[in-house]
Amino acid sequence: MKVTKTKLLIIGATQGGYGGIEAFMIAVAEAAAAWPEFDVRLCFKLVKGATFKDDLRALAEKVCSQVYYVERGSKELTALVSWADVLHVQNMPPDIVLPAKLMGKKIFLTVHNRRIPTASLHNAIWAFTIKLAQQRWYNSRFVWGTWEPRTKAANSACIPTVCRLPQLQYPVEQRRGFLFVGRWINNKGLEEILQAYAQCNFDPEEWPLTILGDGPLKPTVLALQQELNLSQVRMPGFVDDESKQHYLASTRWLLAPARTQEDMGLTPIEARSVGVPAIVTRDGGLPESGGPAALLAEPGDVAGLADCMRQAAAMTDAEYAERSALSLSSLSDYLKPMEFYRTAFLS
């Protein structure tokens, strides 16, 4: 007898390249492809003015046999919504949620971005469409609080989003220094990192600083590096995933001192997965993703960041090993396994 499968559509908007939301969608699709109860399709809806890039196509099509790239408001988008029994939608786009609701589909939302506190038609529509889901999952308590500041709805929860996490681990005695990973853009804390590191006067052999990534802030970063006489700071640029894992696993501390009201903060979670604790700011969801082993500074506070770096460097091997173990062990209480989504979609 032929078994009828549940038609699952994992769908979200994209700028066309591989980023945090795309990584999460691909991770869910990869897990769902192994669930025999589901027929899975993965759909990326292109935002206005963007184009699809090869890196996204390669990674998505590696894990899912049915991947679609559609324009907003297109016939292809409507056909995919019509096909599905269950939709797992990223955020709450009205051109997906409203048709799905009218067609009587099951809708599950993962909400990645905080609500911007401004009065606009866009915000009013999204505040309406977010309520149409069977369940809505916020990627941090910070984001949850911006959408539901007082009473939390019975059908909502905080479910941090993750992609494939690094597994490589270095012994604690082989780890050295501090590491930043991310795009070089305003308010990510890059200037504060360089200024704080300069204040600490660390031995660069024992406490090296490595800054991975690139971006529009590069001229500012390089000029500040020269001004502070920090030629020893390593800046390899963008690296492949295997190299990134080695950098993460071999560092002593991850640095994530943003002042952007980060919705969640993936890099502290990646670091924790290999037992590396983080120094983060009290910014948005970063204290949550940093976890109980993290050291906390105020956003934009160079002196406070330097104090945290000195505290990290002054720890005994035993104290550091304890924090390292806590950073990893506490992840099991923070993250949900992919089976969570399987159970929810079948409910």
C-alpha cells in the first residue's frame, strides 16, 4: 500500500547568497530529507534587486533534491504554496503567509529578526501575519521580547536557530589567543577589539589576535591597525569552512563585542560547540548565545572589553578548562535537536 507523505515546504527570503538564514533552511532541509514521512521542497524567494549566487545553489542542492529559486509574487511561488501541506516559513512575509492561510495550510514560522519599533504599514502587516501561524519560534529571547513584550502567546517559544555546527576540538593546552569571525561592517566591534587589544599589551606569541573576514569596513580596520602599531594582528580574510573550524577550535576565546542589537549571534554558538568560551557584549541575543561560560562587556566599552580580555588571560588552566567544559555542556540545554521540527510538523 502506497504511503501518503506530508508535503513540507521550507521557504524564506534571500539576498541570493549563503548566510545565516539560508544555512538554517538548508540544515532543516537536510534533516527532513531523511524523514520518511515527508516529501521535502526547499524554496528561496529572492528579494528585490538581488541575484542568486553559485555558493547558495551548490550548498542547497547538495542536501535537497527539490530546490526552487523564485521571484516574489510569481506564479512559481503561488504553485509551491498550493502544493504544500506544511510550510516552515522564515519570518512572516505576507506574500507567503496570507495565501497559505487562505488555502488552509499548516504554517510554522521561525522568526529571525527583531521587531523594529517604528509605525509603518510594513510593520503593521507583519504584526498581523505573524499571528496567523500554528506555531512561531523566535531565535532568541531578545527577539521574542520585541514581538511579544508582555504576555507570551501559548503557541510561541524561543528556539535558537543553528546550522551544521563544527565538531573539531583542540586540547585546551593547544589553544592560543583571541578570535573574531564575521563581516567587517559597522558596529560589529572591530574597532573596539583592536583598541582593547592595544590597551592590554599582550605577548603576541602567547595571546595572538586573529580577525577573520572582510567587508566594507576594511579600510578603517587597516588604518586603525597601523595607527595602534598592531602589525602582529593576523587578518587572513575570508577562509573556507574547514579552515574556519581549525581557527575556532584552536583559539582560547572567541570575541563577539557587537553593538547592533544582534538578533541571536551564531559564532558564539559555533565556538561553544568546540568548547571555546566567548567574550560578548550585553547586546541583543549575544548573552544568550554566549551562554553561562561567557564573559560580558557593555557594547562600545573599550575599557570593559579590555578588562574581560585581561580576565580571560589571567585564568589558570584549571579555571579555563572548567569554562571550556561549561561552554560545551550547556549547549544541550540551549539548543533543540532537529527532531523537534519533525515532531512539530507532524502535529
